[in-house]
Amino acid sequence: MQEKGTVYEWSRKFYNLLLDQGISESLSVQLNLVLNITALVIFVLLLDFILKKIVIRAFAIFSTKTRTTFDDFLVQSNFPKYIAHIIPLIIVIRMTPVVFSDFPGWGTLFLKMADFYMTVLAVWIFRSFLRSLKNYLRTKEVYKDKPLDSFVQVFLIFAWIIAAIYLFTVLTEKDPIAFLTALGAASAVILLIFKDSILGFVASIQVAANDMVRIGDWITVEKYGADGDVMEINLATVKVRNFDNTITTIPTYALISDSFRNWRGMQESGGRRIRRALYIAVSSIRYLTEAEIEDLKKIQLLKSYLEHRQTDINKYNTDNNADKSILLNGRNQTNMGVFRKYIDTYVKNHPAINKEMTMMVRHLPPTPQGIPLEIYIFSSDKRWVNYEHIMADIFDHVLAAIPFFDLEVYETPSSKDMKRLAQATARQQ
């Protein structure tokens, strides 16, 4: 009480001095108020500047001497700066009744403004703490791929709601029930305004609970043209960096309401699938003669198979008295079948193919472009560039091997082919 009295006496010195100079009481009160406000503002700003320097410096020194990086993130998120504002704000609140002793109405208004700023400052401090915690958890392996932004935003929304209720109570001096009642009456409008946030909040919980998407996952969302790595998952949107370095923004709830492809299963498995078909011209498929089979035995990957297979076929034909003067009779080998076996043996011996996963070379239903001969295997190296190199090497070899089996790959006739056909027809005529 004595301290308050001393402060009050100091605040009245200029007022008493003005009265001694013969200035009217009303003007003296107003000039004294202006002087006190000016002095308070200068003092608070100077104190705030000094405290910011001290607190920020103290935090910086403390953070360099600790092993944890959490305090480093506190410094980066301006947590010390916000903390330094607390003491000057408390001084303003304590000094307001003294400064505005002759103007209680203005003092009440000024205190409400101070309470408003104190509430906002508390939310800022809480926000800075949450951001620091989020960035700190990002350094932990277990939290790197979790949608922490969504949870931070949810906590901030609740913090702002609590702050809004408190400010309503302070500014209107009414019971918070009245505010909640008004909020309930406007619920339809609020739901419309915050529709995306509410849907995003629900989606974020489901995404996290079901482990549907993590930061760093490669996802494909055809509806939104997204094909790349997930950069960020927050309450309203998911950011995807496409492979052409463009960024696609997707509503978070779209991960629940729409279908998408997550390639994480492939990345965590033992291989990345190679599935591609060659279209063989039907007109080039035929039976092999014994001379051709003997010639194909020179291919090392086929020698053992052809010898064993031809022995079985000859035995069957002999046992069934097959007339081999016509190749159609009995059992025979085709250039397509031998070629398929060659590819099968080749990929099974390829060092870059995962031998523990599915490996097959199969026929697909005939098409107007020929017989699709599909290679279905898994590359051991899942990195994109290496995967493409492995697939290209395999098909380079396979395409180059086709002529050895007297097969042809289907190609759509080009303009040159049509000209040659026209010239050949003209010569025949």
C-alpha cells in the first residue's frame, strides 16, 4: 500500500506543479494525464526492449549448453520474445489505475485493452510452444512421418475458442453462458464457415489412426493430378510435391472421401514391379524344325532346356506313332514358346531381379496389334532411376533377341512403309 501511495504521489507531482503555476484544475488534470501516459509508454517500451535483449540472449546461451534441441526450436519460434512482453504488460496493468485515477472510465477501457492483449499474447506463447514441440518431434524418427501440423492446428483452434470466450466475458462483463448460447444459435453459419476445417479435423484423425498416409509417402491422386511425395499434412490440406517439382494441394478430407494410391507398400517390400508386354506379330509364330532346334541349342541359356524338352517330345511322338512328315502332327516346339522360355530363364538369372517375389513370362489375350507377351517381375532396387535403368536393360536385351527366334514385333506402318507398298504395287502393275 505504501508503494502504491508513493507511485501515486509521483504521478501527481506534475499536477501539483501546474496548480502552483496558476493553471486551472481541469487543464492540469488533462496535462498530467498526458505526461503520465507518455512517461508510462516510454518506460514500458524501454523496459520491453531491454528485457527482450536479456531474455533472448539468456535463452540463446542456455540452448547452446544443453544437449536437447527443444530449446533451440523455442528460440527460433520467438518464444523468448513473447515471454519478455509479460513483465511490461503486468506493469501497464498495475499502473493503469494510478495513471487514470482522474479518469476511471478511460482506465477501465484501458484495462480491457490490456486484458485483450494479454489474452492474445498467451495464445501466441502457446502457439510458439506448440510449433517448437512440433519441430522438435520432427527430429525424432518415430514422429517424422506423422501429421503433427493437424494436431497443432486443432490445439490452436481450441486455444482461440477459449480466448474468444474469455475476451467476450471481459469486454461485455457478461456470463460466458450468454456467449455460448449465441454461438449455438449461429451454429449453422459456423458449420458452414468451418466446414473444411471440421472435415479436415475428422480426416486427420482417421488418417493418423489408420496410418493411411505419412509425410514422405509417394501417393497418386488422379482426381487432383497429384503424383509425388507428401510434404505436409495439416488440418485443411495435404501438400504433394510432384516429380516435376510442382506442388499440388489436396483437401485433407479427400484422402477419406476419394480413392488414392499409396506406394509405401512397394517401398517397404522387397522389390518394385516391372510389368510390360511385347506385342508379337501372329504371322511370325510357327513350329520349329529339328534343324532350327539344333541351331537354338547354341544359346547357352536354352541348351539344357531344349535337350530335355526335345527328348520328351520325341518319346511322346514315337510312342504315339506321330507322322512327322507334317509338323502339325504330334507334339512340337514353337519359336514363340522357346522365346518365352528364354526370357523366363534370362530374368531368373538376372542379378537385379528379386528371386523371392513373383517372376513369370505369360501370354495375354490376343489383340489387333498381336499377341502380348508380358514380363512380370520385381526389381530388387526400388530407386526410381535405377529401376528404370534395370527395366530398360532387360527390354533392350529382349528386343535384340527376338530376331534369333524368327519372330517379329508388331509396329504400326509408317508413312515410309506405305510409300514402299505403293511403289511395289506400281511396279507389279
